[in-house]
Amino acid sequence: MKIYIRLGLYDRLDPDPWDDSWGTQLPHDHIICREVDGTPHSIYEYIWPWTAYSKDQRTFSLHFFYWNQKRGPARMVNLEVSPERETRIRELQFLMTRQLYYGNENGSRTLASKLETLHFLARFAEARSCAVRDVLTEASLLDACGARLPNYLVKNWAVWIRLLRQLDPVTQLGFTLAVPKRWKDLERRTKKYCNNSRQFAPLPTRIYGGLIKNLSAELDDIEAHSPRLLAALRDALVGHAHAKAIQRGHDFTIGPAIIEKHGLGDYLVRRGFNIKVRGLHALS
């Protein structure tokens, strides 16, 4: 049986299917992704170009330089990788193929976020001079890794644990995942973080009520004076053109007279305008 990555794309861009006769390991030359023009990339490359599968085909990639904690595109293509780090990279690639072929269909950003969680896992393993698989198969290490995760990664960590627990340890995973003893703690942290992410500090009722009251009064005042404001603006346009024609090269002031004519003095003073302005353009 062949298993396909569920990307919903045209055949020419789809990664190669996974033939389950291969067991848990894919061939080194297995095509895991393609560029927009169809150029193939194998599973063993350190960077998987993912632009063809991203929204609006914006430039995007999934990289496995787990020790690089800078956000944004990885620029380490020609970096010399130690044998120890290459081994952990292959372990992360192995795990990502479980997500792509057996997990839920995910967008590019979600996949990158899940890969970021694996980056943390690999750094945790490196700090203890062990393999990524050691962390996943020893309960004490698995719990310790989960406890040290930053809160924003806890949800994806829980998703990874659930996915790996669903896979057959012989035919799909190749090892037996340890049973985390602090699973309830992870669930509580996940729930707390999700709730905090959705909540915003409420606006006090007193301030909210005052804001509505003041805004309503302001709108009522503007509406009550709008006919006079419009009439004054029309007079100002006519008066300005006339005065400019007969007093060319001389200063002239028409604003105060028009303001007084339309009874707008008090209204403008309340809003901090100087009623002796040389025109009405300041009201706009």
C-alpha cells in the first residue's frame, strides 16, 4: 500500500508516496518536496523548500539546523555539520515524515511551529549528549524535556506525543514511546496557555460607560451644528475667492466675520479653536 502526503496539490508538485514495504525508513533519495517549477528535493537535504505548499506560494522552507534559534529563513546551507548533529538532524527528519504521512494535514506555518518543537527536543538531547530517540524512549528524559519547554511550545509538544502514541511501534515508528508520567501537568499548561492567549484585559465598566457617554455627546453636538458649519464653509469659499480677486497682493481676513455670522464662536472655543483664524480650513 502507498501512503500519500495530504497536501491537496497537483500531481506534479506532490512528494513521492511512501510504500509501506520499505518499513519505517524512507530511502535517502526519497522526494519529500518539490519547488513551484517541479524541481525535486530529497529527504536528506538539510532544508526542505516548502514554497509550493505555502499560502499564495510565498517563499518558505523547513530547515533542520536545530541549534539555530534565530527566527526567519535559515542561511546555513554550506555549514559544516558534525556527525553528532547530523545524526540528530536525521532523527528530526524521521519524525517530520511521521507528521507528513501519518499526521493531520497542516499549513506551512503550523508545520514550521511543530518543527520548532522538534528543534527544542534536539537541543535538549544535545545538552545531555544523547540521541533524540533516547529522550523519547526514557520516561525521565521525556518528562524533563516537557517540563523545560517554553509555554508557547507546550501545545505542539502534546500534539507530537499524541501522534507518536497513535503509531504502531513496529511498523510505523520503529521504537516504543515512553509513557510520560507528567502528562496531566502538560495538559494543564496547554490549557492555561491557550486560555491566556485568547483573553484580553477587560475595559472597566466605568471607563467604558464614560467613553460611550462622551462620544454620544460629541456626535450630538456635531450633528446639531453641522448645518451651520456647512453654511459657513460655503460662505468662506465664496468670500475667499471674492476677496482674493479684489485685494490681490494684500492680506485679508474673513474667518471671524463668517464665524460670527453663523453663531459658531462658542462651538469653536469649546473645541480649542481660535476664532480669529484667517479662514475656516482649520475646522476640516
